[in-house]
Amino acid sequence: MKISVDIDCTPEEARAFLGLPDVKPMQDALLAQIQERMAANLAAMEPEAMLKTWLPASVQGFEQMQKMFWAQFMNNTGKAGKKE
């Protein structure tokens, strides 16, 4: 035997019937705070600010890597010249 019951109600009516709290005001307040924080962070992420933040470290790292390669290259060519 199979019994099915269809209930036609809105989510708000079901929540009230089951005694669950209405969290919509809290969700709206939190969403507004999140939007404010994201807008503030996006304003700080202008292209010029991002380049100033990222570029010096990456250029310095690139220069160090280049110096290391040149030092290794010079060491290898110096050793090869001494063997002959």
C-alpha cells in the first residue's frame, strides 16, 4: 500500500508550521556586510596598486635567479677551460 500526500505551501508557511526561525533578516544583514567588504577590497585592487605590490618581489626574485644562472654558467665554463 502506498500513500502520498501533497502539501501546497510556501517555504515561509512550512517554516512557520514546523516552528523554525525566520533567518532572512540575518541573511540580509550579513550579505550587506559582505558586499561592503568586497567593495572595499576591490577598490584596493586597482591595477597600479596590484603592480606595486606584486612587481618588486617578482623582479627581485627574477634578478636573483638570473644571477644564480650566470654564476653557475661561469663556474661550468671556468672548469671546462681548466680541464683542457
